[in-house]
Amino acid sequence: MSKTAQFNGYNSEIFGRNNQKELADYCNVLAQKGCYLIISNHWHDDILSWYSNELFEKYPIAVGRTINSKSDQRKKKVSEVLFISRIVK
């Protein structure tokens, strides 16, 4: 992740690191209860560690961003992860 990338730069409300952790915790609870979830997020060590390996398969994906203050960066792909919950028996 770049030095200028932040978890909270998408809107006027702050959705920071603690919110990301809380979301992951809640998704882990839902997956443990048998809910089927598909979640995408930025490829970041913290985010990867917060989603249980026992509950989620993790797939790296490259995603294009059409919104960027630097026009030459708009076609650049960024690394994200797709979490897909496993079936809990």
C-alpha cells in the first residue's frame, strides 16, 4: 500500500483501521455461523491477518481504479484480495 493510501479516504465519515478490524471480526463470526460471504479489500498484511484462514479462502486480484488525482495512474492495477467463506460443518 502506498504511503498516501488510507483506510478512511472515501467519504466524509471516517472508516479507519479499527473499523476495518471490527468488520473482519464480524465477518469471522458470520462465517463461523455458516453464512456464505464474499468480501473484497485492499491487499494489506493487517487485513489479511484479520480474516481467519480456517474460515476464508483468500484470492489475490488486480483491480483497476478509474478515479485518481494523477491521470497516468488511472490505468494502473492495484492489489486487492477476495475473501470467500468456507463451508463450516
